[in-house]
Amino acid sequence: MNLEEYKGVFVFAQQVDNKVSGIALELIGEGKRLAEKLETEVTAILVGSGVKGLADELAAYGADKVIVVDDPELKEYRTEPYAHALASVIEKYKPEILLVGATAIGRDLGPRVSARVHTGLTADCTSLEIGDFPINPIPGKEQKHNQLLMTRPAFGGNTIATIACPDFRPQMATVRPGVMQKLPKNDSAKAVIEEFNPGFTPDNKYVEIVDIVKNVSDIVDIMDAKILVSGGRGVGSAENFKLLDDLAEAIGGTVSCSRAVVDAGWKVKDLQVGQTGKTVRPNVYFAIGISGAIQHLAGMEESDLIIAINKDETAPIFDVADYGIVGDLNKILPMLTEQIKAAMAAKN
């Protein structure tokens, strides 16, 4: 493999029902940051049927180039045709880096593509940097420069591993939604659009989709919330979450929770924050009755403002909180809610 042939940062721009997924825009923003360090461009790979019209949106969020793979066989996500599409793009355009969202689609697609093009894949990354590998020089071993250093939690979140792929290309990583930040939208930005179709011949690996049933849910996506009122095991019961509901309503926020709450059956998994839940980045994050295990911190520590309420003054959550209140949440939350209501009334 001639590594010098591989250039550019590529992003798989996931779309569902001809709507660009948020993770695609986040990865373009992160790709732009990495590309600047490598003095190269960001290319979005748009795969689907009738999706060319989405290219302008990708350009508005930072894509310098958009490769459109458009074919009727790609209307709904199916592993085989999508893997063929993405692997064919890699073989033709030879990207140095390829980023994929760690969504249900990305987690299925990424490993299959990496196997087809004979490269490595680092899953569920929380940080990406350009640097030297090995990070610390080792006598007698060449230190390679401008490598993608991919950081992810390991061993259940008890340690952090930084991984590189110095001998194969592209360097592939999947990144969880909500971890990276998208760039401000620039509607005047334009991208070079190139259409590419490797050809699709259905075979016995093609799954036939008989019917699609949409899951209708009225649960708010906590990843979009600006204010989150999150509860943990310390809340005590499902009924006690009424205190959090009242606070969230008063302040215009959304209720979320820790894994312990989901495991107890008090809340659904869609509301879970953490390593095995969702990664959030709200303006304000209330951590109520949450001890602050590293698995939970991985999903919320990038919040702009963290307010912790816990009766245990030694709880690890206080180490990352901007403000902390030690005390009984059953007494604190009603008072806090009333004060917020009074302030809102006075403001109006």
C-alpha cells in the first residue's frame, strides 16, 4: 500500500428519508478542523436515492467537496449496497481519513467497509487529533508524523485508549453523535459536487425490505435540549422524578437520566445520558442525585454549565460541576423551582 496516494479527510454524510442526519454535520465540522492541520480539504460522501439536493446543506456546514452516489438500490439503508458504495468511493478517491457516525447505520457499515478495503477501524471515538505515533518516541522505532490519533474509552470506561493506524489507509473512526461540534451554517458556501456510481447488481447478499414501520414517539431528543434536568439513582423512585419534571417545566428544560435509572425501569433508554446512552452538550446540565461515575461523565462533561445536587459531598460529580449543592434534593428542588417561577414571573 502506497500511503502517499491517500489524501484528504472524508466524511460519510448519513441521511435517512432524504434528510441529513445531525452526526453528518458534526463530523464535517470535526473533519474541517483535522483537514486544516493536514492542509487538505473535507469531502462528504452522500449515499442514497434522489439525494443530490442535499449537497448544498453539506456545503453550508463546511464540506469543500461532495461525492454523490445516487442509485435506486440505495433508497433505504441496506448493508450490502451501502458497503459496496462506500468501499468503491474509497478505492477510487483514496482518502487519508474517513469518519463515520457511530449510529445504528454507522456501526453496521463502518466495520464492513474497513474489512473490504483492508484497513483498521477505531469505534466510538470521543476525541480525534493529528499528531505523532508512537506518541512518545521509542528507541529504534520510527515515529510517524501527521497520524490520526483516535481516542476512545476502554475497559468499560475505566481507562482511555489512544489508537493509531500508521500502516494502512484510510484511517477510519466512528464517532458518537453529540461528541463533536458542527460549524456555524454559511448559506453562501458552495462545494464541488461530483457524481459517482460504481454500479449495483443485486445478488444473494442483498436484503429485500418488505415493509418499513416507523416508530412514532413523543419523546424529545435530549441531544437537542439546551437545558437538561438529569436524575440518577439518588432521586429515589420513579415517582420522585415529579420534582425534576416540575423544575424542567419551570426553567424550560428537558428531563434526562443516568443508566441506573433506566436499569431500574424508572425512565426509558432514550433519555439516558452516558457512555452507553447519549452524549449531550446543553447550555445547562442539572445533575441531581447522580454520583458522577466516569461512564456518565463521558456523556455530559462538555456541557457549558454543570450544576450538581447531591447529599454526598464526596460524590465525583462535584469534581466536574461548576456549581454544587450538598443536601436533600427533596427539600432543595421545590425551593429552587419556586424561586425560578418567581424570577420568571417578575421578568414577564
